[in-house]
Amino acid sequence: MGSHLPVTQDGKASRELRLAAAGDIHADPPTRERICGHFRSLTGVDLVLLAGDLTTTGEVEQARVVADACRELEVPAVAVLGNHDWHSRHQDAIAAELTDAGVHVLQRGWITFEIRGLHVGVVGTKGFVGGFRGFQLTDFGEPLLREVYAETGDEVTAIESGLHGIAGCDLRIVLLHYAPTMVTLEGEPVSIWAFLGSDRMGVPIAEHQPDLVLHGHGHAGRFTGSIGDVPVYNVAVPVTGRPFTTFGLVPGSAPVVLDHSDG
């Protein structure tokens, strides 16, 4: 994918990290040519982040489309899985397929990179459901509902642990599938918000103040949001209206959206 480093007026390489992000690609074999073309057309970015729902119904041959597209990348790619990727219970095989293609698949994990002289940390996990203030699932009632509550709790713990793990990085990013704030779900029917995310995931984000949070899942939601002062973006392709959205990140500054349309 070759990337030419921007330079400053004194001729030094810029310390701006450029990343391309997308969620809800929903790949399958018939869309192979289009999706591979989108990845192939990426230029001038340092990192690719994939926010889950990479497949249509969670079949391995669908994931292979994304894996093959990622094989051509010359920069690191990080992915989390989404609910579609879990649908057919092949999530481990999907993760293995992507890993074999060089993608760093994060499942309640974190990873760091050295890019442009910057120490970049990414916390990644799927996230889960549970709702938002005023209509939250609570830890009470039937065992199955309490299991759902506990599952979200495990995701929250993973975000917390990951943010501790990357605390010393110059740039810190959280990559999710489910939404950690209801702001980026505006446009979706309120009746289904509890199934689109949980603001319990926003608690460690508000505490640790990462530089950027990305998620997908809410196809009819909005692109921009925040958790306190932390910028949150819904990069689901049906929301952004384009294959990838690119961001510029400089330590100590707010992210800049470099390439986006509302579709």
C-alpha cells in the first residue's frame, strides 16, 4: 500500500498517525472483488482498524474475503469481531483465518505498535448489550439475564485492563463493535438501543481518557459522538457511506477526520 510520510516545514517526518477505520463490512464471496478493491485503494495510512461485523453470517469463507484483502496491506491491521461474526459459532475459525493473514484480532486484548516514532496502543474487544441510562439491564432476575449482565461486565473489565496496559502510549485507541454511548446511536429506534451497546463500557473510557474510540453496529446511527471529552465515532459503513474513514491523530490534539462523507 506504500505510504509517503508527510513532512513538516523543517523537513522532518510528521508525527501524525493516519489510520483508516471501517466496521460492518459484511463480506461474502460475491462481494470479494469490491471489498478487495477497497482495501487495495487505501493509500497514505499507517494503521487499519476494523470494528467488527466483517462477515455477513459468520461463515469462514466470508471471513476469507477480508483476510485475503488484508494480505495485501503493507501496514498493520487490527480487528475485533462483531455479532454477525459470532452468528454461526465459527468465531474462533474466523479469528484464525484473519490472524493467518496477518491481522491482529483482539478479543478482550490490547496491542502496541511503534509508528512514526509514536508508541500507539489499541484496546480491542467486541463489547456487548445492556442499554444506557434510563433503560439499562441490571444484575437482577432470571439467571439468563444475569448472565447477559455478567458478559457485558467481562467486556468492561477487558477495556479497563487494556487501558491500563497501554497507559504509557503516546496515542491510545479503543476499538469496539457495540456502542459505548447512545449518542452515536441517534437515528436508531430507541426501542432497540439496549441491543446495540451499553454505557457501562463508557465508564473506563471516561476514567482513562483515550484519544479515540471507534465502534460500529448501529447502521442507522450517527457518525460523531463523545464520552465526556473523549471523541467517539461510529465507523459502520452504512453510517459513513464510504468503505473507510481516515483519521489523523497527533499526541495532545483532538483527532481530525481526513476522509468522510455521510452517504
